[in-house]
Amino acid sequence: PAAAQPIALDAIDRKILVALQENCRLTNLELAARVGLSPPPCLRRVRRLREAGIISRDVALVDPAMVGQTVIAFVGVELDRQREDVLASFERKIAAEPQVQQCYFVSGETDYLLVVTCRDMEDYNQFARRVLANEHNIKRFRTSFNLSRIKYETRIPLPA
């Protein structure tokens, strides 16, 4: 898909986005007070940001280790062929895999970079055999494992 075109945001829109990225459970009253608006225009702005797709969804961030997902694997995948139909097929298969948290089509030596969460090394081994080794178009894949998470951030930095 083509890259989305950025939408012009004013200072209030950016304040709203910064506040909601920090805590999406703020009430409209709390958010309005924080960004310096009365509640009705604040609510209209949030609705507009959602309708425009700038706010794509509200989620709860779960610590993988706290739910037994202690292995985070970074997998570089090199495909044998890169025709559009083959790329689309691979992307559909990967998008359907719950253990794949993120998938990027990238430049460089690999075609895709995956972020995969697993319970342990045996769980990763089963994933690799079931998903990667069985894919006829994968030329090779290389995996690096997380040893220590130094920084994890989900918010997009926005200028004031």
C-alpha cells in the first residue's frame, strides 16, 4: 500500500495526541483541561483525529515477560522470489501469525524484519519450523534474540 499522506496538525492537536499516547484512558474533561480547551471542541478534535486515522486504535500494553512470553526474536527473512503475488502471499501468512508482533518490508540484505514473541526457545523452534522452514519461498532467515530491553516506546514524538 502507498504511504499515507501526513495531515496538518496544529499545536492543540499535537497536545491531544501527546496526552492520549501517554494515557488513552483520560476522560474528555481531563483531556480538555490538559490541552486548554473546553470539553465539546476537545471531543470534536479527538473524533476528527480518529476519523482521519491519526489515532488508529486504543490498546493496553502488556509486558510480555509478565505473561510468560520471555523470548523476543528479531528475524530477518530473505525470500527467493520477490514477485508481487509472492510478497502478498508471504505477508498474508505472516499477518495471520499471532506470535509475530511486527513485520516490516525492509531494504538491504533481507526482505522482511519480524518481531516474534515466544514462551521459550522450544516455542521459538516450533514457530520457526512451522512458519519459516515450511515456507517454500524463504531463501534463508536469520534470528537474533533479545538479551535485555534497553528502551521500549510506543509513542510517536510530536513537536510542541
